[in-house]
Amino acid sequence: MFRTAGGFEPEEKKHKVLLIADYGRYEWRYWVFTLSIDESWREIQSISPYRPRLLPGVCISGILYQFVYHRYGELAIAAFDVKSETFTIISLWTNASQQLKLIEVNGKLAIMDIEYFHFHLRILKETPVEEWESQIICYPSIWKDIPYMELSSCTTHDGEIVYTVHSRLGNLCFCYDIIRKKWRESEIEGLSKESCIIGIHNYVERLVM
């Protein structure tokens, strides 16, 4: 099994692709390819064996973050420095849920934990130790009446979190301001009611794979 993720290094303005390959029996190997520079893949070393979780990562200020299973199957975050091509591991809190999503909030790494009738947003604080700032976001009232929905989210330059919902009622789009703690609904133009939104992304001078 192969898994790839792209990241942008802002200082030297380079796009790199990280490839992780599963060789079986808990053996994982890692390669990097720099777009427009490298002619072949370069194998690099990881700090320790880990198994990547098949969820989208996020690249923030030259650091590519991905969920991984580390050590004894503990859920953690692997932070890949795109410039130095080195890894560090960020531990999560005890009994972390499996319903997690990595996003960027105002230039910081954040985790969205999807729970019953609310999101639990945790933002990684810039301190010498790893600390998570916690915030509960209650669902808009209309979501409580939706029998089934698929949810996707990303953030904007204004610091809002954008949620798109595909449900039996059609495609809905809501924006949440984490500073003012308010929701607003936004219309999706040019999309038929039968269309299914499977993902929403923002592009900020980086490569998305």
C-alpha cells in the first residue's frame, strides 16, 4: 500500500511530495520528491516506525501534519518538516476519539472532534509543551432535523470554519466564526440538488494531493 501527501515549504518556495510505502510486517519506508527539481524519489528516515491513518493531512507554514498509529497502536500526529525532511511526533490526549479531522485555524494546527450534536475543536497552542486549547461548537439547529448527512470542512483566510453538508435535504453550507462564536448560512450556486459533495478544500500556495 502506498500513501502520498503534498506540502509547500514557504522559505525556499518548494513543493514536495511525501510517499509512505507499506512493506508488510510493520515495515514502512519513506520517500520524498521535490517538484521541478528532483528527477527521482529520495528515500529518507523516519524517527520511528508508524502506520499512517488513511485520512487527509494538512500543511501549515511548511509542516505537514498527518494522523498516525504510533508505538503500540496509539493515535498520534506525525509532523513532517518539509524543509529539513525530518519527523516529530505530537501526542494526543488520553482516549482520543477516532472521529477526528485535521484543519488549520488562523495559521495553527487544530483538530475537529465530531461528537453528538456538537464539535469539539482543539487548537494546538504555541508553547514549549504541547497544549490544546479547547472549544465546544454546537451544531446549527437545522442539522438536528437531518436524518442522515455527510460532513466536510475547511477554514478560510478570515478564520471561519466552512462546513458543507450533503443530506437528504440537499447540499448545505454553513460558516462558523470561532471568535464571535456565530453561525451563518451560505448558498452553493451552480450545484444541482442531486450532486454529492465529497470534500471541500482551500488552496494557499501549496500542493494538495
